[in-house]
Amino acid sequence: MQDDADASPAPPADFEILVQGAGKGRKAQLRLWLRMLSITKSVSQEIRRRLRVEFDVTLPQFDILAQLDREPGGLRLGELSRRTMVTNGNVTGLVARLESDGLIERLTLDDDRRVTVARLTKRGKDRFAEFARAHESWLTELMGDVDDATIGHALETLSVVKASALRRIST
Amino acid sequence: MQDDADASPAPPADFEILVQGAGKGRKAQLRLWLRMLSITKSVSQEIRRRLRVEFDVTLPQFDILAQLDREPGGLRLGELSRRTMVTNGNVTGLVARLESDGLIERLTLDDDRRVTVARLTKRGKDRFAEFARAHESWLTELMGDVDDATIGHALETLSVVKASALRRIST
């Protein structure tokens, strides 16, 4: 199920060093931002690698399946693109590939035959359930040295960060 | 300095809702992961928007300038691609564009004339310093509701998360 859209070279393990540079004296807010970027980039890269090795699936394909998994009625391709950060141009090829693998089907709406939606097949649902279980277990494993209290504190503090940012982004 | 590589549509403000779906009962590690993804995606999108509006520069261009800013001797394009997550294919066009804007220059090495490196011009350094100041102030503003102690706790807990993940990614 491989796809060219995913053929970027492996990045270095620790982005924070690269992004941060000589930023020791910088503001704590910037350091927190760089730390979050560093974690999400390196963990995303590892998840990307494991999806490829274990299931021969790319991260964009996984994202598309994840979005469709919670929309039994299916989604229009434009909406799928919007929800996944996959560009409109790439979503068509990715969906075609998943369709030829039997995981997705495309259908036209009865009330407007110009509109095409993609949705999971039974096989797609089963496969995605398998991917999702592995994905969750990898995250648990990657955070294996972090005790429950620390995870809880991180969730709490980041909910404050998230609320602050969203308040300023939406206005 | 706009570039087509950045012409994706605006995503919704809160990715966590979309990514998480009916995941209330899920493991705390997965929730923490989704929260980090949600923050980094929405804040990156906002920074992308502001760079465009304020400076007419794209996020990939900003990333390239940031990497070159800390390498006075310049970087080969392949290395630049690796450090920025910009694909090899796109880095050439981005560098050409920044060169035509007078922010970057390309030169061949004396000891191996087949090797081309890109580095910032004086004008590029000055412009990047301006972008970087704005970038830092935006992050401070976006986290404006978060008190210093909470920022400090987030930095500490995420350093534990990061160490745990990197330990498992590198082995």
C-alpha cells in the first residue's frame, strides 16, 4: 500500500537541537514551542516508519482511514483533505490507491450525482481497527518511562496552553 | 515571496476534536499525543498565516532561512532538505525563489566544484532576524494566558516525555 507521497528522507532524531540552535537564553514560551515541535516531529516520524514496516501503510493513508472510520456515511474528498492536512491534489491519488486495495469505496449521492463521497468498506474498517490498536500501543510504549502522574500533569498544563492559543487563533 | 508549495486550504481550528473522535475512554498516553498534535498543528497553521500576511513569506521558506541562519558556511541542498522536512524536490525551487529575492546565494565549494551550498546574504540575515523576532513574539502572545509556573511545568514534563520517546526511537 506504499505511496510516493510519503517518500521523504529520514530526518534526524532530535529536531529541537536543530530548531533551537543557540537559543539557550530564549523565552520559555519559545522553548516550550520548540519542545512540542521536536516531540511531535520525531514521534510522527517513528509512527510513520512503523506503519510502513508493520502494515505497509503510509501516514497520510492512515490519517485518511482514521477520518473515514468515524464517518459511517463517508466524506467528500475536499472535506477529507481539510481534515487530514493532505492537499486536495494528493487526496485523490491516495483515495484511488486505498480503493484499489479494497479498503475504501467511492459512491455518488442520490440527491446530487455530481458529489462523490469516500467511505470505508468492511475490510477497510477491520484493517483500520488493527492499525489503530497498534498505533495506540506504540504511543504507550514510546511514553513508557513517563509515570501516570507526569502524563496527567502534561495533559493538564497543555490544556491550558491549548486554550490560550485557540482563544487567540479564533479571534 | 509567496510560493505555490504553501497553497493548502485553511484547516479547522481544533484538530484534537477531529483526531480524537469518540476517544474519551482512551489511554492517557494517546490523549496526550493527540493534544500535542492538536496544539502543534493549530499553532503552526496560525504562524503560517501570520508569516504570509505580515511578511509574505511561507513556512517552508522561514524554515530554510532559520536553518541557514545558524550555518554561516552554508548548507548543501540535501542537508537543508533533511533538516527542514521540505522534500528534496521542493527545496530546489524554494532556494531558487529565495535567491531571486536576494536572501540566499548559492556557491560551489573550492575543493569540490560539483558541490553547491546555499547560504544567507547580508540582506537575508537581516530579514530573517526580523521574522524571528516576530515569530518569538507571536508564541509569547499565543501562550499569553499561561502563567510562568505552568510553562515551566510543561517544559519539565515534556522533557520526560521527550527523553522516553527518543530512547525508544534511537534503539
